[in-house]
Amino acid sequence: MADMPDVSAPASAPPASSRIRPSTWAVVLAACTGQFLVVLDVSVVNVALPSMRADLGLSAVGLQWVVNAYSIAFAGFMLLGGRAADIYGRKLMFLVGLGLFTAASLAGGLAQEGWHLLAARAAQGLGAAVLAPATLTILTAAVPEGPARTKAIGTWMAVGAGGGAAGGLIGGVLTDALSWRWVLLINVPIGALVLIGAALRVAEGRAGDRRRIDLLGAVLVTAGLAAVAYGVVQTEAEGWTAAATLVPLLSGLALLAAFVVVEARTAVPLVPLRVFSVRAVSSANVSMLLMGSATFSMWYFMTVYAQNVLGYTPLQAGLALIPTSAAVVIGSKLAPRLMARTGAKSLAVAGVLITAAGFGWQSTMGVDGSYLTAICLPGVLMMGGAGLASTPLATLATSGAEPGDAGLVSGLVNTSRTMGGALGLAVLSTVAAARTAGSGDTAEITAGYAMAFRTASGVLLAGAIVMLLWLPNHRAPRPTA
């Protein structure tokens, strides 16, 4: 986000300190570590997927669900987790979420069957959905409003971006040096230490609102999205007209329709439908969904291409994606200042077009591709553009919300991006499998991956058109020096 002048204090107030008290750093550290873990586990398993498949005998569909089970549970229950922190207390929900996340990591690391691992990943996602919203509320409650809080939030955001960017490297190091199990087991000692520190140093607090929680809405939206994703995955083996595909697809759509009905009628909905009447909110969330559906799958296909086709080890695959990871961080850092010059809408469209160009380039991949042209440069374009586009889309969404809905809209943006990624991976994996048609030939496998990237590029171009026609114009204020 752009650096904004602090206008919260009256003119006569003494300038607020930008220093965070030493006694508060323990709280900031706990919040940032919790955020790092939940973001890390979205991507850390990618380079370990081939090893998981070989060890547990997972099918190609099961391999996708190692990623999707976490993402769907995480996105589907994130809004519920945020509401629970307000009602039951941020410290309690932080401890509950981290405890569940840590226990599920242990179960996943010790899994002996494929379904054990998938169940553990879903439980991890649920724990992350409870933990993630509590991390930011704990941090903002511990640090007074002003420059110190801005500094703390900046640290929190950087740690989150670092978790996503570091996933490939950390996963590669652990898989090569130890085994794939350690990409999950590493969470256990870290989680235990943070649990102890948070129990001792974090103060309890809640918003004072004892409204009932919309558990039914959360269950309906999560089950509906999971059923739709499962139905899409089934098309790989069964086709679009088979009962094994149609039943979960139609059931998922029915559950999502029921969610809309429940949200329209319940007194305290999980997602008040009125927020979607705001153009900026609805258009930015649809744009984030489309962009996430393409960019999330990139990490999956790039890691399996590097290992299955180019013969990279897990560590080499992780190292190969470092420039790609750095690109998304740099793009995110540049976005606030570029927004001040171009406006949020223009930058979002430009970022998505750059990302689409990277996907188009990646779709020319071959069996004997070089690192520079088959992984590095297209990856930098894909993720650099994504970094440029994400910040303006989030800014547009939150700027269009009423003050009382800002937190909800922020959660919606994250949910749209994460759920778009889960559904996009299911669709693009099916596209790749349809092109490969069960062949084990390396050239055919590569052609399947290339088709997935080509399809994703088309989705991004469609997303750019949606943004041009639907996003409102909005220019960010110029950041202060």
C-alpha cells in the first residue's frame, strides 16, 4: 500500500513515535510468524509433490488436492475466522488456529496413506483460516496508531510476501536434505514455540460484539466451492457428461445458491450481500478471482515441469524459482508509487497484460528448454506483473467499501484470490491432462503443461478486458517522502 500521511491525531498532539517498544516486539514477532506459516504452506509443498506421489502412491488428481485441500479450507473459512476473533477474542482464536495448524502439520508429516495427507492438509487450511485474521488484529491492538503501527504492519506484510516467495526454496531444501515430510513437520517446533510465546505475552481482546456466528454460511460456501472443484477435477477421468462429474458440480452450485439465500435472510450474515452492490468491490473481486485462477497454478506447473521434464532435483527447482519469487515482491513494492502516477485501474490492467505475456512465453516451453528462456524470464514476467496488479485491485476494493466493511472487503479479496487459485488449478490441470491423454512420453507431458499456460494466458486477457470495462477509475494519492 502507498505510504499515507498520518491524519488520525489532532494537530496539537505531539508527534507519534515510529519506534516499537521492545516489550511489544514479542507480540509483533508472534503475529508475523503466524502469518509467515500460513502463507508459506500455500506454496511450500509444490516442489515436494513428486516425492509425495512416489511415497504415498497418489494419483494425479490426488496430487492436485494436496494443494487444493489447503487452499479451499483456508479461503472458505477465512471470513468465519475473522468474525470469530471479534466475538470470542483475538488471542483465543490465535491460539486455537495455531494449535490446529500445528497438530495438522504433525499429522500430515506422519501420513502413511494418501487420504491421511489430504485430510491433514484440509485441517491445516482450517487452522490457517482461524489464525490468519487474528494475526493482524493482534498486531494492531498491540501497537498504538501512528508511525509505529504503520511500521509494524509493513513488517507483517513483508513477512507474508516472503512466506509465499520462500516456499519453493524452503520446500526444495527440506525435501532434498531430509524428506518431503519435513515441509510439514518443520511447522511443529516453530508452532509450539509461538504458542508458548503468545500464551505468555499476547493480551486478550475482542470487539465487544456478542453476535452469533454464521457457521451455516461458512459451511455452505466452503462445501459448495469444494464440490465444484472436485467436479472439475473429475472431468479428467470421466468427461463432462458423466454422473461422477455432474453430481458434484450440480451439488456444489446448489450449495452456493443456498449460501446466497442464507446470507440474504440471516440477521448477521458472514458476507452481507449489499457489499457487492458497490462497483469497486464486485469488479475488483471478480478481477482478483480471474487473476488468481491463472497465477496460483503457475507455481504448480513450473515445479512439476522443472522436475518431471527438465530433471531438476527439488532443491534445484526451488533455487530456479528464486528470481520469480523476487519478481512478485519487487512488483508489489513498486506498485504503490506507480499507482500515484498511473491510477489504480491502469496499473492493474498493465500488470495483468504483463502477466499474460509471461504465460504466453511460458507456453512455448519444450523438452530441452534452457533455464533462462523456459523458467527464469517468463517466470519473472508472470509474477512481476501479478505483483503490480494485486495492490491496485486490493486498493480499489477497499476504497469502494464503507468504513465498517473495510475488514470484510479485505477478507473477500484474499478469499477471491485463494479460491480462484484452487479452482483455476483444478481446471488447468484438467486441460493439461486432456492434452496429454494419459501418455507418459515427456514431449506429450510438456505439451500438456504448455496448453495449461496457453489457456491461463487467455483467461488473463479476458480478465484485462473485464477490468477495462468494469473497474472504476481511481487515482491513489501521491506518497509522501
